[in-house]
Amino acid sequence: MNGEERTPQSFSLARRWGAGLNLLITVSAVVALVAMVNYLAIRHYTRFHWSQDTENQLSKRTVTVLRSLTNTVKVIVYFDSGPDNALFPRVKGLLKEYQNTSPHLQIQYVDYYRDAGAAKLIKEQYKLESVNDKDLVIFDSHGGKKVVHDGELSDYDYSDLVSGKTNEVYRTHFKGELLFTSAIFAVANERKPIAYFLIGNKEHLPTELDGLDGYGKFASVLLNENNFELRTLLLSGTNEVPPNCSVLIIAGPTQPLDRAALDGIQHYLDQGGRLLAAFNSTTVGGQPSGLERLLEKWGVEVGNNFVLDQANSSNGGLDVIPVELGKHPVVNGLKNSRLQLLLPRSIRARRPLGRGEEVKVDELLFSGPDSVALSNLRTKEIEAKGPFPLMVAVEKGVPGLQRGSTRIVVLGDSMLWGNQLIANAANREFAAFTANWLVNQGLLLQDIPRRAIHTYKLTMTRGQLRSVQLILLLGLPGVVLLIGLVVWSRRRH
């Protein structure tokens, strides 16, 4: 054509084999690359929470506890999984995050309505004999068992019920992470620290759950969240602090301790003991307890006064909200939080210490610059002007002992951990942090927040509801039908 000669194109056999081999190698390389990427992604992945309000995003404390696990922890979710159970999706979602963080968790879901056989085995194995033993989570590891019931998982708002506005009680916060992490830590650690509460000198008692100044709720924090074993101790005569005492708690004694008790406490501290001492404001101006002089030897000065801070108070100056927390593991987790103390006494580092430089005394809580110390609350006689330290932490190394050091925490107010105030501000978290530092439970020196439960309610009139129904039942299908007709018409023409 047009005088040109067309030459047929062809490939030699060698070129055809070369092209096929090249295609085969290319496809194999792509497949191998995809396989390697998937292999690495499965074993070395990173999960992100894009929303700041993600309900199941785990706290640093939980992540630390889960990553420290070396033993397998079995979790049995013995729950009604039906659509009417509002707690089950929250429990399941939270435990999924736990399982994604640690491979040492084995989770089993048992619906006692839908899986009667498995439910019977669980009831027999864990001795669930009561009719109320349902909707609970069991944590089991090497014989250690911890059970969390559904009633413990939420905080409730009873205000509308009490006022008669409604017969319903609303959940306000979900506490699953706090209880689950504490349970896992408890069953994974076979040895429990033992806390002894000193009694016999009119202290706050850990057995009092109803009294405003009882320490029943504080004891519950130590027992359920910090994995403590609790006992009481009467130091009289030849009694001594037991060798298995992990921490001795002296909670606001209002009667003096006798010489034998003080000598026993001193001997215990010299051997690397741990002490939590809180002072009661009712003893100001009265007979000292004897702890004041003992603590002077450890670099602590207990003020015989009341600290008032009008500028940082919610009760006319009677309570004090510290304005500065200091730098220490006990309070590092409380940044941006508030504590509430009631008529605290000043607690400061005593200089010179008198026991050598090996004793470290840190002042932790401070009142505001306009606070005052009163020697008499009735006459308002000002002893000094602030700011004042309200708490100290003492540490002294003891070579050759397993515990390694003596640790003491001295607080100028014993009421903040009483049944009335422990739930206020961050007092409960503060109690847990203090106890954990004293017994070297560093894994638990971070806070776990309660998750707020958000509820949404849509209110419509009958006319609005009818309009919505028309849009959903007629409008949306009508729009799809109209689009289909337009497309059909355009293609036809």
C-alpha cells in the first residue's frame, strides 16, 4: 500500500520464553512482597485511637499491668448477651482492647440463658451457688480467683428517683477498666501485701462502713483495687509489729500511744518498715499522741495547729484544697486533679534531720500563699502565715534488708480518707497511690479514670414523627425510583 512493504512482526522462541519468565518473576515478586507486608503487619502492628472520647481506650496503668503479665489469665464473662443488657457490649468491647494488648488473656463468653451446658460447668467450677450469681466476670490464674459483679461496674444517679420525678435510675459512669485491671493484677500476683491497722487508741477503724469518719471505704480501696490483705493490730504489753507487716497504718489516733507501742513502731521502722500516719485535727491543743516525737527522729515536724485557706476552700476555709502537689511518685499521677482536706495540720520537713543525710524527706502538698495556721480555732489566733506543707514522704535506705528502705508517709489530715470525704475530688486515687508507693507496687502508680456514660434522647411531636416516617417510607424509595427513571429515559433517547 502506497508502495510500502509491510513486514510481519514476530518473536523468536527465546524472546517469547524470556518475556514469559520475566512476567512470572514480576508476579512472584509482587506476591512475595504482599505476603511479607501482611506477615509483618500481623505481628508488628500499631493501633490508634483517633477520637479523644473513645470509651475503650486503655489508660497507661492498664497497659503497664497487661504488658507485665507472664502467666495466663483466664477471663470468663458469665453474662446475658441479649440486646436488653446494656452492660454486656461495654464489657465485651473493653475486654477486646485488653486482649489486643496482651496475648496472656484467654477470654470465654458464657451466656447462661443460651448456653445452659457451659453455664452449668462454670457454676460448678467456681461454686456460683446463689441465684444472684449471674452477670459477672471471673478472673482466674493459677488458683487465684477474683469476681466482678455487674452492680460494681457502674456509678448511678438516684436524684430523679429520690425526688419522685421518675422510677428509673441512670448509670453515669462505667468503672470496668478500674475493676478489671485491679482483678488481673490481683490474680496474677500470688503474694499480697499485708496492711495492719493500728487499733486501741481511738483511731479510724477499717471495719466501720457507716460512720462518717470510719475507714471502711478506704479499706475497700486497699482490698479491691490494691490487692491488699487487711488485718488489725493492738500494740500492748509485749506485742510487736508482725514480721509480715507490709505497711502499718495509724489513722488519726485521738488517745496517746503508750511507750511500748512507740518502741515497737520505732523498731519496726529501723528494720525497713513502712508506715502511713495521718493526724486528726481534734487533737490540736490536746495531749500529743507520741508519734510527733517519734517522727522528729525521721525528719518530720508535725504542727500543733489548724491550717485555713479561704482562697482555696469550698467550705468557708474549713476544708483546704492544696494548690501545689510537689514532685513524687505518690502525687505525680494527680496532676490537674484536686484533693480535699478538712482542717489539716501542717506537716513539714524538719531541719536538720538528725539522722544523717541518708534520710530523704519530701514535702508534697502545699496550701496557698494566703493561708494561715491557727493555734486555736475558736479564738482565731494566728500562729503563722502560709504557704504550709501538709504532707511529707520519707525514705531511708536500709542495707541488707529485702525491702531495701524504710518508707513513711505522714499526712496532716486523717479525715480525707474517711467514709465522708474519700469519694470527693481525687481523694480515693490519692489513697491508692500512697499505699502503692509504700509497698513498692509501682505498676499501680497511675490513675484509671471512670468512663462517663453518655445518653442521647430524641424528642419529636406526632407531626414530626409522621414527617420522618413519610420521608423514610416514601421519600427515599421515591428518590431512587426517580433516578432510575431518569437514567432509563436518557439511555432510551
